[in-house]
Amino acid sequence: MKINDEDIDLLVHTVTLKMFHIGADEINYKILKMVPTDVNSVMTNVQLTKVPVNARLNSLEEVGLIKRKKGTGTIMATDFTMDFLGLLDQIKIKVNKSLRSQLSAMC
């Protein structure tokens, strides 16, 4: 079976949207901002037990936003982690500027 450029483009599109969907979740975003960290620190900071934290970590790892060192509880950044957080920071700056402009125009 040969994979063509259209198939690859569709896969890239799907994975990218899934990455944003998972990474933009409020709790997952908080976890990403903590990296590098460990499972116990995440459980404390997001106030969730091990099972829901592990489910979130599995999702983040599946889309490439974190990597974990199995058996140690260690959670590390990937190249995507920093790019993703940087992009969200850039978007927040633009949203801030836009909202301030809109609000000052209303006053």
C-alpha cells in the first residue's frame, strides 16, 4: 500500500488538530506549563488522583506534547511542547492587544 501526499497531509491535519484540542484543555495546559516535572507534582498541582492524571498524561504523550520516563514518574518536554506553548503565548498577546483595543473603543 502506497501512501500519497494527500494521505500524509490529511494525517498531519488530523494530528495537529488533535494536538491543539488536547493541549488547549485547561488542566492539560497547566500540566504542560509544569514540565519538566513528575507525576506526584502534577497530582498535587491539578488536584487529581493518579488514574485521571495518567489518562491526561497518556493523551499528551500520544500527541507528542510530552514524553515520560517509564517507571520513574518523570515527565519531560518534547520539541513540540515548547513550540506549542510559545504559539499559545503569541496568540494570548494578540488576543490581549485586540481586547484592550476593543474595550478602550467602548469607553
